[in-house]
Amino acid sequence: MEAVAQFLDMGGYAAFVWPSFAVTAVVLVGLLVASLRSLRAREAALESLKQAGEEEAREAEA
């Protein structure tokens, strides 16, 4: 149990190490969320462009 406490104490630097890990995790999660939102928006834009292109092709055939 003492080894775990020493590890978590990080040699006296725990006040700097653990918050830096937390900030890093928050930033990574934020990047993931932003990327997924951007992906969904771009997929929706692509789908609307595909539909517009299909409508133009039908009108050109008629």
C-alpha cells in the first residue's frame, strides 16, 4: 500500500503532475468532441450536395 501512496505522491510533485494529466485529458476529450461534431456537419453537407447533384442530373435528363 505504501508503494501506491508513493506513486500517487509522485516524489512530492503530485500537485503539478496530476492537474497536468487532468488538463491533458480534458483537452483530448474536447478535441474528440470537436472532431466528431465537425465530421457529422461535413457528412451532412456532403449528403446535401449529393442530393442536389442527383436532382440536377434528373433535370438535365428530362
